[in-house]
Amino acid sequence: MDIAHPDFPFRQSIELAKQVPETGFRYHWKAEVNVPGLIISMWLGGSDGTPFERSVTRTIKSRECKNECPIQEMWHRVLVKIDRQDFIIVNGN
């Protein structure tokens, strides 16, 4: 697994959020590059990112990534969320 991609500002994790209309809640989405591949978590929470109940987690193994690299897969999914669903980046490293 090649993890050295200097073109991407965040290479370990990215957290996105989207305001739920007319509430103080947010949809949260986080992707983390890990040894097995890409771990994606989704939850409903407040502005501080704390989940109200439980989060849904999905692991995409490295060999299942469309670009054969979890970092590129993470950024592909982030850009889709930002472009098509109006999410914003709230944290990353």
C-alpha cells in the first residue's frame, strides 16, 4: 500500500459535516486511512461532532479501492460529498 502522496493536504483522515436544516444537528462523515484500507464512519450529532447515538462504520479494503490506494479513494469520496451533497471539511490530518 503506497501511502506517500504529497499532492493531498490530508493523508490520514478527513471529517466532513453538513447542517441538518432547521435544527442544531449535523450529519458527520469521517474517512480514515488504516492498515486494512479505508474506514468510513457516519453519524448524526451536534456541532462538536459528538454522536447522539451510534455511528455506522464501513471498511473498504485496500484491494477494493477503485484507485488501488486508500488515500486516493478517500479524496475521491470527499470530493463527491462536497460537490454533490454540500458537506464541508471540519477536520483533517
